[in-house]
Amino acid sequence: MLKIDRLQLRLPAEYQDQAHLIARWVAEELGGVPVAAGGTRERLAVPPINAVPGTGGRHIARQIAAAVADQLSAGRQGLPLGLEARSKATDS
């Protein structure tokens, strides 16, 4: 079971009104991520997620969750005391 004590998202202004929903969707997406038993990490920071302006909040949440899952499976950084996920819009 994956436990996250704190989730901090830095979202572009376009997504600020959806921040609570995006955080919930990230948690839902991560609910199905397999984790190694007994692992505890102090912090996990994912690189910025590139999003085309107008991308839906649910899609952004999936991207963030996928980035977290990638780092967990690679064993590079950790959880559960802090998670920092960042999202930024691109100008494309």
C-alpha cells in the first residue's frame, strides 16, 4: 500500500481552480501502483510535467502519477513523508 503524507503540487494558473481535484485524481491513479513492502522514503520530487495549454486536469493527474510511479519503480527517490510534483504548461 502506498501512503503519502503530503502532496504538494505547483500548477500553472490555468489549473489552480482544479488543484484539489487534480490532487485527488493523482491519489486515485497512485492507488493502483504496486510498491515494495517495507519501503519508506522521506521525499520524492518528480521533474516538471509538460502540458499543452487546455489539457484536462484528469490528464495532468495521470501524467503526475505516472512520473511518481516511474521514480518509485526505479528506486531513485522516495515517499511517504513528502511528495513534490510539479506541472508546467508549454507554449506549443
